[in-house]
Amino acid sequence: MQSEQASGGSGPTTMPVVGVIGLGAIGDGVATNVLREGFPLAVCDVRSEATDRYRDRATVATSPSDLVRRSGVVVVAVVNDEQVHAVLSGPDGGLAAAGAETTFVIVSTISGACVEAIGAEAADLGVEVLDCGVSGGPSAAAGGNLVCMVGGDPHAIERVQPVFDAIGSLTVTMGPFGAGLAAKLARNLVQYGSWLAAYEGQRLAEAAGIELASLATVIRASDALIGGASTLMFRPTVAQFTEDDDKGLIGAMQSGASLARKDLQAALEMARALDVSLPLAEMTEARCDEIFGLGVVGP
């Protein structure tokens, strides 16, 4: 069965059965929230302890292909490339069991090669697959507040939008199939890079005798006022400015780069005095013009 009738204020509506493969921290939150929003649910996991808690409110499938045959929308929330291929690929996999109306949503963070292989296999079978990078972690998954970065056919995304609404607080279409994963990896690069910057900042602060909890307090408060890592992400391109670009904006970026360079040089001077190595700070200081888009524009 791929859909069921649900009663609403304006009469019965057809809701797809949502199948969730993989009931880890993200998949469990997805399953909980689609149930909360009234979708009929099917679940599948190799761990019986993960599926047991759903037995009185959902269909527990015996295999990924069994789940796919029962579902209209299939959310794949397993861990890695190997597991995605295990549940979807081959003659006994989920893709081969799909019907004409089945749509897959892969929320696993996997390699580009895996996305390409799954996309090619799905295309050969005439099956609709969306890739959906999700951000927010287990707490967002549990609360139905995931940020969903989706790649795939716009019409398929529109059909599945009620499911995205059930599991997330924001859904952004990033482009064709594969773009959701690319956006997730880019977003994670910003996150992990900022953690390295935070680590270097803490090293300098600790060497200077500053309590790290106090540093964290002022960083959070400052970010709320001036923005965090996304502050400079307001242009449609990262290409360097040219003489054809807005002179006022270029001037503002020149001022920003000059201020950043001055502050970084002061931090590096202090680090040398305290015998603290800050390689990221050194790289950032050397690339200030590039960061602010000034690689082509003169001083």
C-alpha cells in the first residue's frame, strides 16, 4: 500500500505512506515527526530494538524492498555509502522494488560517487530520487526542525514537500540531483572550519589567561549582533570584484579587509609573544584581500 485516506477538516485526503529505512538519531526523529503529522508510517532497521517501539503504530517491514513496496515516499537515513548501496542497489534492493509513484529521499551524508551511482541506477529504472542534506543534528530531528537542502526534480520536491514540512523548519531547493549533498558538504566545511578558528581563538585566549567560558559568552553575543561565518555570504558569486562592480561596496570591502588584516596581525603578534602557533590565523591574514573579493581591485 502506498497511500492511505486521512480525515481532515475539509474531508478525507490521500496521504502517502512514508517509509523510513534506518532508525538512528536522524531517522528516528524523521519517523516520529511524520507520525505526529498524521502520515501512515513503515519502518525498517537491522536492529529489532529500533523497530520494536513502532510496532503498535507503524508497519515494521522485513527488509528494505518490503518497505519500499509498502511506501509512497521512502526516506533513507542510514549512515554511509556502503549502507546506502546495501538498502537500495541491485536486483534485491529498494530501487528495484519501487513502483511508478515511489519517491526516494536520501538524507544520509554520502560521497559524491555514491550519489552519482544511485542517481544513475534510479534513472535506469525510471525511479524518482531526491538527495536531501539535513542540518541541525539529532535534537533538530527529534523536534521536527531539520534544515533540508534538497536536490532533484522540482515537481518531485513539490510532491514530497508535506513530508519535508513534517520533519524540518526550512526546506531549500539547491538544484538538480546531487546539489543537496553538495550544499550539505559546503555547509559542513563552513562549520568545521569555524571550529578550527574557534580552537585557535581559545588557544590564544587561554595563553593570555582568559577564562574560555567568558570568551564563549562574548562570541555568542557578538555573533548575534554582527553575524557569524555567513556574514560575507551575500553575493551571488565568490568571484573577485572588478572595476565594473559597485564602488561603494568595493570601498566597504576594502575597509573590512584592512580592519581584518590589522586585527589578525595584532593577534599574531600576541601569539608570537605567548609562543602560540596559529596557522589558520596566518593563512587568513595572508588571504584577506581574496576573502573580501579584492584580488583584482587595486588599493
